[in-house]
Amino acid sequence: MLDFIVPFLVYAIAFAAGSVAAFAVARRRYPATSEEEALAQLEAAAAPDGALR
């Protein structure tokens, strides 16, 4: 029984640690913006001339 539980726990802990690390990297690389800023970017991208701000 321990032949299954120990590796499973190791993989589960490694998955959790990897997920936390990936989340931390993503938060640093792509900082959160306000809703208004995000909507302004969408409106600018949908402009008829296609020009972005």
C-alpha cells in the first residue's frame, strides 16, 4: 500500500509546488490591470483604423 501512497504524495506535492511557482511567475510577468484599462485596450484594438494607443 505504501508503494502507491508515497509516490502519489510526492507527485501531488511537486504538482502543487510547480503550480504555485508558475502562478508567481505569471503574476510577475503579467501584472493585473484595472477593468477600465482592459476595456480601453479592447476598444482601441477594435478601432476602425486598427491603430492601438
